[in-house]
Amino acid sequence: MLQRFKDFAQGALVPVALLILWEAGSRLGLFSEVLLPSPTAVAIKWWAYLMPGQPQEAGQSYLAWLVSGELLHDAYSSLYRVIAGFLIGAGLALPMGLLMGAKQRIYDLFNPLMQILRPIPPIAYIPLAILWFGLGNPPSFFLIAIGAFFPVLMNTIAGVRQVDGIYIRAARNLGVGQWTMFTRVILPAATPYILAGVRIGIGTAFIVVIVSEMIAVNDGLGFRILEAREFMWSDKIIAGMITIGLLGLAIDTAVSRLNNHLLRWHRGLEH
Amino acid sequence: MSEIFIKNVQKVFKTPGGDVVALKDINLTVKQGEFVCLLGPSGCGKSTLLNALAGFQPPSAGEIVIEGKKILEPGPDRGMVFQEYALFPWMTVEKNIAFGLEIQKKSKAEIDLTVNQLLELLHLKDFRERFPKDLSGGMRQRVAIARVLALDSPIMLMDEPFGALDALTRRNLQDELLRVWEKLGKTIIFVTHSIEESIYLADRIVVMTYRPGTVKRDQYVAMPRPRDPSSAAFNDLKRELGRLVMEEQQRHADDEMKLAAVD
């Protein structure tokens, strides 16, 4: 317990020192209030952004009122887009990767196309995304799906290819047919790679969601910080950025926890 | 009857340096319940013969017939235990043992019964929920044996199963294997390069020659079990077989020197 507190204190040292320097600098008038507001100003704004903007209405439950703040709405919108886009991208990449990893013919057919498309950053699809899907969620889903697709695809292919032949032989010896081989031997044997791809893919999805919200929608964290710029609300921009950071950290921690649980059988676990 | 007939089996591997004849004119008949060791230095084709029996690599010529059927592919009637254990690391001990039965679509009650019996038989009860990574080598090999026994196949194929274990664990598992074999009456084909191991275990030792792999000696072992590795009879046989194996080992070594010289 004491050790954990010590670790925490040590980890907090540099961020806290930076905050103190920043606050002191602001109070001494070293930074422009408009361009770089003080940490306390940011914190106050963040709180205002988090809390409900309107008084509780008649007939509205307390909880519904409590979560009616702008920040929670934006965070929910961004998270929703990340998850929906990721599920589309990964949902296409996984079967494709399994097939390409397992069948050389399919790999030979599709790999050149994948190699050409892979280096195109998802952001470069923005103009096409707007032309094809207009405004709103669909272009966002499309861009996020592309961002998530390639990391999951590449890792799934690699995962299937590195499956140790001894497992295949042992399974064939036990009388396993082709379908069971796929679902109960190759897929689980490839999960360490696939889940590493999932973690990278969801990270990419999170980058892309912020960008896509800056162009095509009118809510979400990416939209909000761009909107704040138009009013020169630097405090709100920074408050929004911090929220993005926290949400990203929460997503990554959740995925990492899930990975550790799914890979509890695996030798080299990273925590 | 699950007699094994190996008739004129030949296996040729195509390599960039020309064809390698791994097996040549192998003729063996193994009776049901017999414990046979295939003994020889590396490169003598003993594992190739085992893989042919398992159906992983059918022979280039000749045939292997079990219960009137020619062996062309792997199947649960010939359970295989590998030197590298080959347990599925994502399954617990229990799931590993149950897997073959699930494939055969056995009922849950039947699977539970068999798994419990095997956990008991191989002293694995306290480990049923563990994953293979949390087991020692000896424990893993017990699970691998249980997994094959679960298939209730009449024939067990074992490819240097105890080769990676320390001497004490090895002896312990040899005794366990003999106990299980005597209890269940399986036919066992056991590949090893350890002369002592083959004499300790087998009813019959087939010594193989280095390339091309042929049968050099088909030796029955009449000593009663448990066998005492320090007894005179044991050591006479060990000396005799050691001489045969070393001749082949020498040919193997000469061959390697020749290849190195060409390089």
C-alpha cells in the first residue's frame, strides 16, 4: 500500500511540477491569458463544460439532468463513433486477415492491393468521405473504419502465419476438421497478435475520430475544440484536449485489461 | 484386431541436393498390445516412420495397414504424443484432455466422466484448472498422454516424449507409462534414441540404420518388469544394442563430416 502510494507520488512529480510552473507563470503575467490561460482557469472551464448547462427542468430526473452537460455529450458522441467505426473496420479486417493468413492463394490475390492502400493515411480519405457520405456520422465511421482496418488486418495475417505447426499436427491427430481447426486452433493461437493489432487499431481510430469531427459533424470532442477556437476560448480548447487525453487513456486501459484477461494463458503478458 | 502391418515402406524426400532415402524396405508387424521402441541415431528415419504411421506423411511406396485399412491421413485411432508436448496453451489442462472428445461430439456427461478418470489416473486432479504455461515439463507430458488416452485409441504413437525431461522426471514418467500401458493394454510405438530407455520400456526394440533407414535388428526383450537397469542382463543387452547404434551413429557422423568438407 505504502509502496503504491510512493509509486504514485513519484509518477505525479513531473506533471505537478509543470502545473505549478505554469500557474506561477500565468500569475506573474508571463503568458497571455488569451493564448495560454492558467491551469486554474482551465480547470474552472473544464468543470463548467462537465456540469449541466441548463437548470433542471420539471419532469427531468436528477441523473438525466446531471449528465446533460456538454462534455459528457461530446465524449459520448466521440466514443460512439470510435466504437462503431472500429467495429466496422475490425469486423472486415478479421475475416479477411484470417483468410489471407491461412490461404496463400487469397494472400497472393489481395496482398498487392492492400500494400497499395495501406500507406494512404486515413486523413487523405477525407475529401472522398465527404463526397461519398456527405456530412454527419457516416463519413466519420468510414474514416475510422479505415484507420482501424489495416492494423487489425496486418496483425491477423501475421498471427495466423506464425501459428506453430505442432498445434495443427496435434489437432489433426485428434481428428479436427477444417472449420474447427480455424475456430478452435488457428484463431486462438493467433490471438496474441490479433489483440496487439486491436490495440493499435483502436488507437488509430481514436486519432481519426478527432480529425473527422473537425470536418463533418457538429458535436464530439474534436468538433468542440475547433469550435472553441473560433471564439478564442483557449481554456475550453485545453479543457477539451485534456478530456480527449483522459478518454484515450481510458480506452487504452480498457483494451489492455481485456487483452490481459483474454491472454491469461499466454507466456509473455504485458501489464 | 488392431494389428499394424508395415509393408515394404519406403520414404524419399526431395531436397535441392538430390533425393534422400529416409526409409527403405521396412517390413514390420506389430501385435495388439505390444510395446515397440524404434531406436537409432538421428537421421535413421525413426520419426519418419512414426509420422507415416500417424498419417502426417504417407510413405512414397509400400503401405501401412491397420485393421484392414490403409493409413493415408491422421486420425484419432492413432493418438500421438510429441516431444514438444503440443498442448494447446489457451486451454486449461481439463479442456486439453476434453478437446478430442468434443471433436467426436460426445455428451457432456461422458466427457466429464472420462476427463475425471484420466485426471485421476495421471495424478493431475489438482491441476485441472491450470494453463500449460504454469506446469512443469513432466506435468505437461502427463497432460499430453491423458489427451491421447481420452481418444481411447487402440494405438499410441510417441515421438521421443521424454527427451526434454530431466533424468528423474523421465524415470518417473516411464514408470507411469508402463503402469497405464499394463492397465489399458494399448499398442505403443515409441521412438527414442536412448538405449536404456528402450530396454527399460519395450517388449521389442527395432534398431534402425542410418540413411537409408532400414531395420538393423528386431530385438525382443524378455526380461520381466519392473526391469532393473543395474542388472547384468539389462547391461548385456545395453552393450549389445549400444554397439549396433554406435555403428550407425558413426555413419551419421562420417556423413556430416563429408557434407561439411563439400561446403
